Amino acid sequence: QTVSDADPGADEFDPDAEAATLASNMFAGDSADADVLDEETLRQMVNDIVREELQGALGERITRNVRKLVRREINRALASREFE
């Protein structure tokens, strides 16, 4: 079962929802931990999380959507040539 089979709207990437999910997961622990994070540590954590997400189901959805977009644009360009 693919992601799109489980959720018909799963093909749509919502960056705000993804950012909120990542932020809530990152700061779900003890609030004292948030006080000791410096900017570089936080930057590295976000970098690692984004890389992990892009290698998983989210990355697959983005890749699938980009491929659909490219195919659609190629077809649109070919169709416009037929009318010229």
C-alpha cells in the first residue's frame, strides 16, 4: 500500500504542517532542554531531521509530485507545438 492509497490527499505537500510536526517532535521533551540549545545545535538538529524526512515517505511524495509536474509541463509544451 502506497502513501497515496492510504490517504487520497497525501500527494499534496503542506510545508506548514510538516514544520509544525517537526517542531512539536523536536521540543516534546523536557522544557529545560530547550533552554540549553544554542543556535548551531538547533541548526544541526533541524538539518538532520529534514534529511531524514526527505529520505523517507515525504521525499518519495515530493519526488513523485515533481515527476508529475515535469510530465505535465512536457505534455503542455508538446501540445502547444501541435497548434503552431
